[in-house]
Amino acid sequence: MASEAECHPLGMFACELCALTAPYSYVGQKPPNTQSVVLLEESYVMKDPFTSDKDRFLILGSRCSICSRLVCMGPECSLFYSKRFCLPCVQKNISAFPQEIQQDVEKRKVPSKKPSSQLGSRT
Amino acid sequence: MPPPRTREGRDHRDYRRAPTGEEAWEKWDWNCPETRRLLEDSFFRDEDYIRQGSEDCQKFWAFFERLQRFQSAKTSRKEEKDAGCPKHGTSALADLPHTYDPRYRINLSIIGPDARGSRGPGRRLPPERVSEFRQALLHYLDFGQKQAFGRLAKLQRERAALPIAQYGNRILQTLKEHQVVVVAGDTGCGKSTQVPQYLLAAGFSHVACTQPRRIACISLAKRVGFESLSQYGSQVGYQIRFESTRSAATKIVFLTVGLLLRQIQREPSLPQYQVLIVDEVHERHLHNDFLLGILRRLLPRRPDLKVILMSATINISLFSSYFGSAPVVQVPGRLFPITVVYQPQEAEPTTSKSEKLDPRPFLRVLESIDAKYPPEERGDLLVFLSGMAEISAVLEAAQTYASHTQRWVVLPLHSALSVADQDKVFDVAPPGVRKCILSTNIAETSVTIDGIRFVVDSGKVKEMSYDPQAKLQRLQEFWISQASAEQRKGRAGRTGPGVCFRLYAESDYDAFAPYPVPEIRRVALDALVLQMKSMSVGDPRTFPFIEPPPPASLETAILYLRDQGALDSSEALTPIGSLLAQLPVDVVIGKMLILGSMFRLAEPVLTIAAALSVQSPFTRSAQSSPDCATARRPLESDQGDPFTLFNVFNAWVQVKSERSRDSRKWCRRRGIEEHRLYEMANLRRQFKELLEDHGLLAEARAAGPGDSHSRLQQRRERRALYQLKRQHEQGGGRGRKVLRLREEQDGCSSDEDRAGALRAGDSVDIQDVKFKLRHNLEQLQAAASAAQDLSREQMALLKLVLGRGLYPQLAIPDAFNSGRKDSDQIFHTRAKQGAVLHPTCVFAGSPEVLHAREQEVEGCDGNRGDKDRMSSRHQLLAFVSLLETNKPYLVNCVRVPALQAQRPEEEEDEEAAPVSPREVAALSRELLQLMASKVPYSLRRLTGLEAQNLYVGPQTVTAAPSLPGLFGSATLTPHPTKGGYAVTDFLTYNCLTSDADLYSDCLRTFWTCPRCGLHAPLTPVERISHENTCAPDPQDAPPGAEEATPEPLQKASALQRPYHCEACQKDFLFTPTEVLRHRKLHV
């Protein structure tokens, strides 16, 4: 099936904080093949690999609005609060964020260890 | 890159416009279908992200309901909080919204209907509700993003956690420096899925990865496609015999070894690949070994081609040294610790009387597991047994135990089970119950079952071995190798620490062979030699195999191919041979196809050849069911098994074309595995295409329905089928089910019905869909109905074609079969005495059709059974294979007229030159006359001693027959070994010794004639005959008297033979004594 013609990868997205890499096919705020959704930040986007639907996209990540590091969407690496912030920057400026975010970041510290512990149980 | 702009401004505005004035819309109901429809009409249009009526749409509403519940629970608590945050210096932080709202955490926005103009149905909805809906939709989309991203991250974490992940760079680096790299790693290290991806990531784009099994090609392509995030792209594909997902964009293709060999056959330097991964080389399959040999020769000619050999950590040095000490990257496996318990079976005298396996040692393991491990601790048991008989012996006992304890579900697993029954081993047992899977060595490598904690290893395996002398396949029980034992043990440690019970002593283990016998030493090499010849790799005897096959097997194969006309006397491929090499079937079946298409019997022969090339479609369980047997009976043919299969296939095609949904039920009722019929259909099509490619069959014109309307209709139907196929593929197939305790008590038929009902639940029969997409049902149906109208002549010709194809695989019924019980009928083949009919054979139930029925006794007393009975209706059995398990069995038999089957009738097929239709017609006619000819003859099996003394040759040269005109213009030359004269290559005249006295040679003693003084070694009979001739004439004959001797009388003596005297240049008919006497005259 010719679903691939439209999504030539432009390059590899690589999160600067974790090891996540994935090929992206679009950078910007208007993902291709869809008219009804716009992104509120300039994002690295790929076609959603988990569905055959051509116009489904998956946002991989974007730049931190403070330090401009390229970070992925993962909760261990960044958060979005009207803008993208990488987690180190959030922690540095934690007081600038509302309480809800502060609590949330606090909570994230615990599960952030989860992946490594998961690995342990799997091996 | 410019700093990202945000669009929160617009978003804020949207929200501010929407006061939460609940009171104005008290009657608002989100669940009202009309409301929902209005919202859907404006937000879920065709060009929107979510479409009305889609699965996504349903998911959204479910999400929406959950969100509503969550929010109503939260709002009450939320009211008090309104703490502003402190101002901040950093510009990026300066304009953060002061009041927290979850919507600020969402990085997308929807262009709703109002932003695109306020026309449309959305107008009628209150704006605050629309806004609420929009927020929910945003949350939904955000949730979807998080979910998909989570999957992506998880996938990458899992890949990174595989043992091989740390070796990826090393493998790539080594491959840069060397042409061949061996990657050795045990099960679970991830080599098969990861290495192709490392290559892909390193920029290689023409990668082939071979697998020994078709199933593995499909599942690996699927997995690697998923992991490399191109599940719905075409970067990763597979190619197997009947299916391919390969396209121009494919970068990695998984394919079977056999298919790669065929590609090499077409393009010997494999220009289409940059990297070749040969997986599972340690399994030492015939084709794999051959491929390695080919590659070793190819590599110097293709210095740019890279090869990765992947192996379990078995005998790695063998592979490395074969490729000039190629570097090895060894990856540790990922196994949990496994405790090994040796439980040798003490000799129990009670079992000695029967051959049946004693199930008690296996039950003891079940008991000890029950005693030692609490049922809450999950973990299933996998038992390795040697064969199906052993499985059923243990199954019976284990089921009794299971019904008693209620703690086990016992399931068999072997290749003869139906696909549905095989799939059951992947289902899960209810809590507190364990699965006990009784398996052949299929679970050693081919099938991987998760959740196994305990393994019982009987230490035995039944393996096919091959007897090149008798051309007989033998299924025998052997001790396994240490490598297999380790492999079996490893199955217990895939998901957690495990236990392996070995039902043999540690000293036994030490005595096991280190590795299994490679396939090349166990099987017939006919097909391999044929393929080698067609690939022009030179003399098979000197081919650099990694481990050479036994020379005897090679010689037998070469001789056989020469006998079959595939090789000529210089062992070069004949035209027929090169054709046979193209057909992926046994030589005998290939011959059938070629002959069939020559005699315009292509359609029926295609079906029969396909049917004989797949596993039997008859399920074992049905053998014991009388209902199945009755339902099957009308399909049985008393001509033989190939015709029964022919009938089954044709009847099935009819069912398919009339009411395709019923075909599954139709098969089940008759104890037929439908899957095999699909395979037959595929194979049949492949044969047809091959015959067409080689001009043996006129290509069927693509005769579509005439008018455009029905063409359109047809196209529409196909599109609908493709749609169904796609949907099924996305659905991911069959999910796991929970097994019922004591499932086995249901009895097999109801069990199967239930399975059928369950499967019927998913309304699409995907096999049926695929079948319809792949085949032209109308054509098949036409062929099937034509089969019913085969004339008697065509039928006779068809049998001749079959018999000729199978020649010399013929068996003669034993002379005394008519006096034996049905089950005791015995048959003799060229190399094997006393073979019996396979129990599934149609003649096993009605052997009387094989007896020479009519009593055309002419000059022969009738009290000798079939022995020496004169008849024109003797029959032989042509069989497809000879398989020895506890007895030698003839498999897939067809009865053929004995005399006619012996006559190799055509010369034409030797040359591939086109034969004119008239000649074929004439030949067919003559053959039919031959078939109808009624020559009374008798049929007898030669004993060993008889065979030794069959010919007068090689020492004696008999007289050339003085019968001018009998053999036309054929020139007669003495036959070098048989004696007599070769008329054609199948007829040698006068080479048989007379059959009267076989044992006389043993009785030969020196004797002096009292009358004439002759002193010679004579047998008693010769002595008497000498005395008879010597008595009346005591005087010496006068010189020259021999010239007056009249031509010997026809019936003078059974001992007389033609004798040509060199001295007097005359032909005589002399007894040995007379010869001696005559010679004396010349002295």
C-alpha cells in the first residue's frame, strides 16, 4: 500500500536528555494531512506508527523554551505548561510554576526511576 | 530555528467566552443521541482528525464519559485554590498563565467549526457546551498522544534492555572490517529481531534475512516492522512461497532459505542484496548447509557482499572456520537459572511386554510439582516426548490424573494436530491450574510458548532417517543430543527461574552426541542433487559442504536421477531434468505434472500433484470417529488415495463456490483440516504457473465476464475482500483465551465444534477471504466439475500418467494375499519385502480390489492362489513414499494394471521439443489400446536366489535369435551383463535362464558316463537327460555327423539353450551336456 509516499523522514529526532530516537517527518505547528488540529509549539512530528491511518501523527518532542534543548515528550524529560520546558529547567525555576505543576514534578521524581526498575525485573 | 510560538491567546479567548452557566441548560443531556450527532456532525467530519462512526469516535465518547465523571468529582475541591504564582525574571517564564488550568498543559488546539465560519449544524448548540466538548476533545487528543508516545518509549526501553543491545555497535564494526561475521547467542538474546534493525539504522538498504521456517518469516517481519516503527510502511517485508509483502521500498526482507536458493538459481551473484543474514545456521537444515556452501564460493566474487551467520551457541567454531576463521560476536542469552533434576527411570519389568511407553515417570513429575509448589505460583509444564504414540500414552494417564486433582489442563502438541488445536497451547489456564503441554520436539525450536516453568525431557526424539539402498524413509527413536537437551532445558527459563526434569541419568547425558545429526546425513538427496545440477555448481561429490553427505546417499541420488531421465549418462541435466528442477516437488510428482500436461490432463494432474505434496488433510482425531468416516466415504475412491484426495479437493471447491461460508463446517464434519486444502489450492496455482512459464501449458486467457457491468461488480467484490483482509490484519488475529478445566472430557468432536463456533464468532473467515483474493474460484470450479465428467478413457490415461510418474515406486501384492485378513495384506517393493498398507490408505479397508478377480485360468490349476495365476487383470500398487516406523508402510497408493505399468511407454517426453497435438492424440489412443489389451499373464515375485540366477549372463552368450522380422529393424547387440540380446533399452531377448531348476547348481557333481565316457560336472537332471540321449546310440558318431543333426525339436528338454558354435558357425539348441559333447567334436 502506498501509505509511505508522504512521510519521508527528514531526519532523526534524538532527545537530548534520554536515549529516545525516532525518525521525524515534519517540524512545525501544522502537521501534514490534517486540517483540524494545530500545535501550540513548534514540534517534531512523525506519522503515528501504531495505526494505519495516514493522517494520524505523533508528536515526538520540541525545544525547551528556556534552554532550547531538544527534548522528547516523555514525562521524565519535559512538561508543557503553555510552553515546553525541559525538566531540568523546570526544577531550576520551580517556583515560577503554579503549585499544581510543582506537585506534579515532585510526583514525577518517584516514577522517573520506574523504567530502570522495570528493566531489572525483566532481566 | 525560531523560538516556538504559542497560541495560547486564542485559546484563552475561547475559554473566556464560555461561562459555566449551568442553569440555562438544565435539560442538557450529553447522552442524548441527537446531541451527540449534532456535535459529531460539526467536529467529526470526513476531513477532521476523528471521523463520525469510526472506532475512534466511539472511543472518544467513552473517554468523554470518564472525563465528565472525573471532573465533577474534582470541581468541588478545586474551588478554593486560586493562589497566583510569583512574577519571574526569565522571559519564557514571565508570561506563564497565573491561574492554573489543565488546558494549559495541552500542546494542541482544534480548529473547530466556529473558527471555520459559523455555518453548519453546530450553530444550534449552546456555545458553552461546544466549548466544553472542545475541551474534552483536546484532552482526548492529548491522551492519545501520550499513549502513543508511551508505547514508543516502552518499545525503545525494551529494545535497549535486550542482551544484544550492547553488542550492536560491535557487530556493525566487525562487519565493516570483515566479509563474514558469526553472531552467536542463545534464545532470547534478541539477535533475530535486532540485528536487521541495526543494519537498517546503519544505513543498509538491501538486507535479506533467511529463516528455515515460513512462519518465522512472517512473524519476524511483523515484529521488526513494529519495532522499527514501520509497521504500516513497507520498509520491512517478507517473502515466502505463496505470499510476499515485498515492494520497491522494502529494505529488509525475511525469506525462506529455499526461496533465496531459487533467487540464486536465477541470479547466481545475488546482485539485489548488500547484506545477507543467515539465521539459525546451527539447526543444520539441508538447504542451509547448501546455502553456506554456495556462499563460500560466491564471496570471493562478490567482495561487497556482507554475510552475517546467526547461530545459537552451538558448535560456533565449525561455522567460523568454514569461512576462514570469521570473527565471532558472542552474546549472552537471557535465561533465568534453571535447576536440573536427573530422574533416570529404573528398569521396571512390568513394562517389558508392551511397546507402549510407561507414563508413570511423567505422572510422578506432575505429582511432585503439585506437592512442592503452591498452585498460586504460576508456571506451566512442557513435556518433551518422542512422538505421537508416546504423547497419546501419556495424555491418557495425565488426563485421568488431571480430572482427579483438578489442577492441570493437559494439551498435546504435534504437527499432525489441526491448527486450532495447536493454537490452544497458547491459551492460558484458569487461576490455580497449570497447563501441561505434551509435545514432540516441535516445541524445541519451532514453537515458543511463554510461561513455562517446568520442563520434562524424555531424552528421546523420533527422527526421519534415510536408507539410501532401500530408498526408504525410516522414523526411528533416538537419544537426543546434548545440544537438544540444553535447548529443551532452556525452555523452562524464559520467563523466570525454572526446573528441568531429565528422565535419564547424568551419565546418559554425558554419553549423548554433542550435536544432532545434520539433515544432510539423514534424508534423500535427490532434490538437492537436482538443484545443484540446475545451479551448475559442478560435481556434487566435490562440492565443499560444511560437512559432506554420506557418499552412498549421493550416489543413490545420482543413480536415481539417471534412472528417472533427469540426468544423462554423463550426469548432465537433461531437458526434463531442468524442468523438474524448477518444480518444488519430488521428482516423481514432477514427472506426473509433465506427463499430465502432455496428455492434456493438466487440470486433474495439477490437483493430484498438489494434493500429494502437502501433509495429509485428514485429521487423526477423525480416524476414530464413525461419523467422520461415514461422511468421508462418498469421497473415497477405490482407485487409490490420490484419487480420494482429488475427490476431496474437488468437492471442497464445489462447496466453496456454492456457499463458501460453509466450507469450514463441511471440512470439520469430514475430519478434514481445511488449512491443507488452502495449501493445495496455492500449490496447484504455483504448479500451473510453472507449467505455463515453461510452455507446457497454454496460458489461460484472462477471460473475465463479458459486459462491463459484471466486471465492475467483480472489481467491487474484490475491493470489499481487500477491505476485509486489511481489517483483519489490523485486528491482530486471534487473542488468547482462557482454557477450561477438563476440556478434554468433552470428546474431540464437540470440542472441535466449539472451537469452530468460537471462531465463527469473528464473522470473517480470513482464510476464505485470502483464498478468494488469490484464486479464480470460477476457474477452479470449472476444473472441479470437469473432473466429474472424466471419461473412462481419460481416467485410464490419468492412472497411467500417475503410475508412470511414480515408476519405479511400485509394489506387488504378495501371492497369498487373497487368503489373508484385511490387515495382513503384504506387498513387496523392489528393495523392501513385506511392506504393508498405511492404515489411512483406502485399500487398507478393501484389499479385495487388488486381487486378480476373474478366473481366466488357462492351462493352470487353480489351487495355487494368485501365484502363477494367469490373468489379464493383475494389479500393482504405485506408491508415493515408503515410510518405516514399526513396519514399512506404503503411503499414498494407487492401483495400476501390472503389465502396462511395467512398460515404459514414451520416448517423446525425453525431448522437450514441442509435440504436435496429432501425435499426442495418436499416442494416447495407442496407450489406451494397450491399457485395454487383454493378455493373460502371471505375476510372481523373485526370491533372492531366483534374482541371482535370473540371467544367463554375464559369462554365457546365447545365440542370436534366428527370427527375422520379429523386432523390426532393431539391431541386436549382446547384453553385457544379462546375456541375451538387447533389443531396446527395456527389452533384452533371451537373457532369462529357464526357471525350471534353480537349485541344480548346488547338486552338480562330477560324473562319468558309463556309455560314452563323458566326464563332466553334471546335475542329476542333466545326468538323466544325458543318459536319455546317450543310450540309443552307443557308437561314436561319425565325423561330420553333427552337420546332419536336424534342428533341435522345440520341446526336447527344459535344459536346452541356444548355442552358437564358433568352430562350425552353426546355431543349436543344446542342453549343457550336449554343448560339452559338441565341443569335444572340434577338439
